[in-house]
Amino acid sequence: MEKFLEYLSEAQKIIRACDHMVYISFPLIKEKKLLLKIVVELQKAVAYSINAILQYEYVFKKIKLYKDAKANFSTFMNSSSKRFGITNQEMKKIIELFEIVEIHKKSSMEFTRNEKIIILSENMRQQVVSLEKTKEILAISKKILEKTKNKICPNS
């Protein structure tokens, strides 16, 4: 199986699981830390979708791939995303998602307040993760996956 199809399949599995957690598991258990786990998993799913796009474009000789992930992401932002119909607004949300996860990984302090998780960065800047924010990220992740699937496997 082509690498891009494997990435696509993995993204689909993760998004399906996250959708279940957001709409079924979370309302039952109401554990705020689950929202962070979902956001981290959605970041992986979006990364898999991006990797699927990059691999697909590379196989069909539309782009070059580099060993540097930042250079590959730049290629995705500047050319591949437009060919796959990903809007500037969706790109902003993708970048925001990656920033949230990066701040979460580096953060030494996270706490819950009023149904939200507050993540403090090193410079004490707050990043808020709520159920609404998580649903928004899930919706963007689904859109990216759908656009990727429609372009790579149009008949499925």
C-alpha cells in the first residue's frame, strides 16, 4: 500500500476515535483532562493528513520533500494546501492547533477553571482549551481529512 494511503487511514482512525470521545465519552465522564488528550490526538491526525498530502504530491512529482519537517510544512502551506482546497482560515486553525499542542508539551502548569483547561506557557501566556474549542478543532480536522480523501481517493 502507498505510504499516503497509510497516513490517510491512520488519520481517519484517530478522527473517528476523537469524535467518539468528544460526543459520547466526554459528556458521560466530564473529565476535563480528556479534552487535552483529544486535542493532542487531533494534532496527530492533522499531521497524518498533511503527511498524506505531501507523500501524494511527492509521488506524483509535484513537490520535493526534505529531511526537515519545518521545510516540508512550509511546502504544504505554500503550495500543496491550495491544490487540496485548504483555505487560509483552515491553515490558521491548523497552525493554532500545532501551537496549542507545542505549548502543552512544554508547559509546566495546567489547571481547570470554569469548564476549561488553562495551559500556561513559559512566558505565562495563557492558552485555553474548552469543549467548544475541541469541537471546533475536530470539525477542522474532519474537513482537512475529507478534502484530502476527495483528492487522493475520489471514488471511495
